[in-house]
Amino acid sequence: MFSLIEPGDRIAVGFSGGKDSMVLLAALERYRHFTKKDFSYVAVYLDLGFPAGRPPYLESFAAAIGARLVVKDASFVYDALSSHIRKGEGHHLPCSLCSRMKKAAICEAAHELGCNKVAFAHHLDDMVETFFMNAVHAAMLATFAPKMELTRNRITFIRPLVLAREDDIRRAAKEEGFPVPVRVCPSDGFTDREKTKNFLKEIYEKFPQSRENLASSLLDYRRFDLPFLQGSNLPSGLRLEAVSTKERALLLRKMPPKGTETYLVMDKGRVVGQCSLRKIEGHRYALLGFEAGRAARKEIVEHFEQELSKKSSPMVLELLGLSKAEKEALGYHKRPDGHYAKRLS
């Protein structure tokens, strides 16, 4: 759905020794055997320097499922966190700081191992919890994406378990007889994430349908209805809202090709459609993916014609997804390659 794994990928899998990462490793090994995609992976355990040491079953578990295990020294993480506490900046290890340093460490390990992707074992419940934590602590309506390209780091983060429920992962680990995870982080069970998890558990118990509703609201762009999305930039009162690169996979359930700009068509805060503007090459663009009424489609085409016409060089715009009659009515003509296009001066 999200095109997370592609032929030729070499993936560094974040392996903490917890149930989620154990299930992810086992799932990737089975997927590698049954898929036609030619990819490889390596399990990476970051030794953060915690006093409890690393889980004793790491090597035996990796060997049992046929995964290569690499242990990377990242003890600087615990040193930095301990220093943070000694300076009186909190009683527990700061999770956000730890997370940033772990991502930097695993990116470094991925480059050393010749990997182009890093896989994390975050699941659907993690996604909902992250959304609430961002809203409460950062005043931001956001969560992580199934696929995120870090251009500066030359690495792509993927989350293959993003649609899996934590209960299903826990059940799978039990059925497979995986080792019972040991606690390594001294703050485990006392974090803001744990508090958020317990808060959501109370909501789920009181309103059972809320569990699916919250997940659906984050996976379906048509359920977005927020005040800042209101207002218009089209004559009819409709509004085009650009979808950021980070949000594309989450909102549209897939990653558009590079050079594609995705827009939601809003009507007073309600999503009524979507469209995409794709750069083909040079001064050629294509407009596609319409999901709106005929009058709205005409306005959308004219809007992008005006925007492209502002560029210094003459542009050529192709229309995809409209009927022949609509294309011709908008002044588009069929070319030898079968596409309908218009030259914009």
C-alpha cells in the first residue's frame, strides 16, 4: 500500500529486543522468502549503555529466524541522558532526546552497513498515541508517516507494521513462542507515552468504537475538517490545500512519484476531492487525480493554468483523468502520443 519495500533495498531494522521488533524481524524474514522482491535486511541493536545491559536472548533469537545481527555501541546516549538528569532537568530519562539520538545512531549504522532504508516497528496504536502526544505537548496535529525520506541523511525511514494493532503483535509473539521482553530502559512504564496509552485505554473502554474511529481519522484524508482549512482560493468558494511530503503517505495511503504535488479540494473545511500536479520533464506538467464535481474540475484546471503561466518559460500542461469532451471543452488537444495537452504562454 505504501510501497515501503522495493527491489534492491538493503534495510537496517531497529531491533530493541521488544515484542514489536521481534515480530517485525520475523515478518521481514518470511516476507523475504515469499515475495518476488529482491531485498535484504540486517538487524541493528543499539547498545545505549543502560545499566541493565542488553537482553540476553538477542543473538539466539536472531540466529533462530535466520537474521544477521549487528550490535552498535551507542553508549553516549545514556551518558547524555544521565547528564541531563544530574543537571536537575528531570527525574526520568527524557524520551524525546533519547529518540533523536537513537535515530542519529541508527542512521550512522545504516550508512556503515550500506543500507538505504531503516525500518522501525511502530504500529497503529503508536500512531494514535503519537498524535495525542503531539497535540498535548507540542500544540501540533501530527503523527509519524509510514514512509519518510530524509534527504539530508540520504536514508528512508519505513514502518512496515504501521497498520498492525499492538494486541495482534502481542498475540503473534506469544503464538510464536518469542522470548518475554526484558526491561532495559529505567524509565520504561513511567513515560508520557505510557500515560497517553493508559488515557486512551480508558477512552476505548468507555467508547469501544473510538478505537477504530481514531485510527480511521488518521488514515483517511476525507475525515479532515479543521478551521484553518476554511476559506477559498477558487471562484466557487472551494479551496486547494497542499499536502506536505511527510503527510502524503499517511493521508493518501501511498507515496506519489517524485516531483508530484498533492492537493486536497476543500469545501468549508470538508474534503470533497483531491488532485495532483506532476512534473514530467523540463517544462511539461500533468494534472491528474480529480475527485470533485465538473464545475470544480474546470476551476481547478484554470487555477493551475494560471499558476504555471506565471513561470518564466512557456509551459505545457497535460490533463489526465478527465473525459475527452471535458478536455476538449477546456481547450486541450490530442497529441500524437495520445495525451491531451495545452501550451501555456
